[in-house]
Amino acid sequence: MKKISRRTIPRTLLYLRTLESLIKEGRYTVSSGELARITGLTDVQIRKDISNFGRVGTPRIGYKTRELKNILKDYVLPENIIRMVLFGAGSLGTAILKYPGFRKQRLKISAAFDKDKRKTGKTINGVKVYPVERAPEVIRKSRVDIGIIAVPSEHGQEVADLMVGSGLKGIVNFAPVSLNLPENVSARDIDLSIEFLALYCDTRM
Amino acid sequence: MKKISRRTIPRTLLYLRTLESLIKEGRYTVSSGELARITGLTDVQIRKDISNFGRVGTPRIGYKTRELKNILKDYVLPENIIRMVLFGAGSLGTAILKYPGFRKQRLKISAAFDKDKRKTGKTINGVKVYPVERAPEVIRKSRVDIGIIAVPSEHGQEVADLMVGSGLKGIVNFAPVSLNLPENVSARDIDLSIEFLALYCDTRM
DNA sequence: TACTGTGAAACGGTTCACAGCC
DNA sequence: GGCTGTGAACCGTTTCACAGTA
């Protein structure tokens, strides 16, 4: 398996999303030019990205939607379901629990945790909310891959420590705080204020 | 005003967030090395970024936290409040309306819109929910800068068209669909499935 | 002809190595 | 000595230009 450059991965996931919608529309083939028009990327970039996965297109015709989808899936999605746990069942946490479209992508939230006793014990969209103390036990029992932090920023680091201690190797952090993590744990920070402010700067240029 | 490279902007916003927390702790100075340790970036990168804004540090001491904060703010934040509107008062929209920490960053959601009559008329966290039809009028009246899409993906494009028609120049899109937008409108797409899947790929490398 | 695939050039951004300074 | 500031080297990524092909 060839080495795929860091930034082609999210783009490939975007192609996958686009292909799924084209297939639903009944399309059999699509060209790099059309994918470019839809996604806002360039046709060359799309061809370069796809060429990582082999020679799969046909000159004069383009790519077969189903075939390309399957090939991209092989490279970029796992065989099995990706299991996640969520910390913080406030309004953001609840929105994530109710987010539609995870199942289709082989993503599943196995459990949620909260320290507020009024929230624990409930089930939100089929996911049970446990007290935080039970996190290590539940995480280990259910082979979780990724943890999501949706707690107030004061508690971000302690939750991260709990996750690392329970063996999680990937963290998506919605708390506006920088986490101190060991080298071997990957993280993705989503700070809504920063997203909005950065976009605003873009509009001024 | 010197030209600032595209990727230093979100980092600068991150420095700002970090400085604010250091100032709250009572810190007067901080070195690039310490900022690096906190944020997970490198010290050189931080110095390079800051050097865009002038010679502001002191050898042997570092940066004065308050002074640096004010300088960064001048370059990267506007004088006035940034006004936003939200489309879609479902669970994700509600979570955004309740998100704490916008005010501190001069961000404000002026109004929300939904097509579901059961949701319109309500006030969520002080923000009124209007029927979508009233969007152009409300947007124009209140000098809005940014629009947020938190509707189901089927309605993403129509909402985007409505925003563009009302004169918005920046869109943050949480719907997992590619928007067709004119050149002069900036957009930032946040597809939660893609974020989680891309992180998962990171953990496998 | 209208597409894919790709080596090579160009670009942008990060890192290096070190000068300058208190 | 321990910090900042920065030109130059380096590196990954994107774009260009064009060869290949049904």
C-alpha cells in the first residue's frame, strides 16, 4: 500500500461523500472536472489524489462512480465500525449524539459520560450516559478508538488525561483549551470561536 | 499593514486564547518556548508568526502578555462586534446558540432562522428564532457578517443561496454537502464525519 | 477529441542556523 | 546565557505542461 500524503485524506473522504450522493442520483460515471466543479477543488488535484490509489479512470469517460467509491473506501475507511465515546452531555454533546449520518460512515458513539448526576443514567438517541468515573472500565470493555471532548474548557485537560489513561489514541477536542497529550495520541481541535474569527479574517481579504 | 500568510491567522487566534488564559493566571511575561509547550507548536514558528506584527519581544525576557495580546488583537480582530446569523434551530443549531465564549471574542449571533413553525417565535439563549422567509430582511437590517448553516444537508444549498442573496460574505457550513458559491464568498466546511474519520486515519499512522 | 495520469516546475510554509541583544 | 528575530535551506503540496489513450 502506497504512502498517502497527509492532506489527501480529508479530500478523499470528501470525494467519497460526493460519490455517494452521485450514486444516489443514479449516476454511473463522473469526470475529474465535474468532481472539481462540485467540490470546489481543481481537476488536476483530484486526479493526482485518485492516482494514489491506482489507475482507475478511463480516458474519454472518467471514473465509474461505484468502482471509485469502493476503491477509495478500501484505502481510507476501516473494515470495522469506528467506536467513539463522548465526554460532556451538555447541549454540544447532545447535538453530537443526535448527529445524523454517523452510522452510514461506520462511525458509532458507544457511550457518553458526564459528571452531572442529573444527566447520568439517561439515554440520548440510544446512547447511555454514564458517570465519568465509569469511563475507563466502559472504554476498555468496548474497544473504543476515539474520544470526543465536549465539556467546559476548565475540565478539558482532566478528561483528556482520563482518555489517555484508558488507552484512547485519538481525541477530538471541542473545548477551547490546548491539551497536553503524549506523542502517540492524535488530536484534532475544533474551537468554534477560532473557526468563526478565521473565516471573518478571510472575508476581509 | 504587512501581508499575513493564510495559516498564521488561526494560529494567532490560538496565541490570543492562550495569552488571555495566561493573563487570567496573573502572568506578566511568556517566552516563545513556553507558548510552544502549551500550544504544541514549535518556538520558531511562534516567533516567526509574531514577527509579522513587529518587533515586540525582549531578548532574555520574552513577550509581555498584555502587550502581545493587544498587538495580536489589533491585527486579527476587528474593532466592532462580528454579527452572525444561524440557519437551523435543531440540536446542533441550539448547541451553537448556547455556546459560551462568543461574547468574549466579540462574536454575536443576531438571529436564528428555521422553517419549522414549531421552532419559530421562540427565543433560545436570548436569540430570536424567525421563519426563514424573514431572513433577507433581518440580515440586511442588522449588518450581519457571517452565516452559519446547521440545517439538514438537503437544504444546505437553498439556505446558502438565501445567504448569498442577502449579501453575506462568509459562511460556516456544518451540513455534509458541498455548496456552490460565488467567488467572492468565503466558506469554511465542518463535516463531523470527515473530522472523525480523518482523525481515525491519523491514529493508524 | 475529451478525458486520465504524471514528471517537473513553482509555490507556500516550516525549519534551520545563526546574528543580535539585554 | 538565554532569549528574540530572520535570511536561507528545506520540504510537502499544488499547479503546469504534456504524454498517453479509448
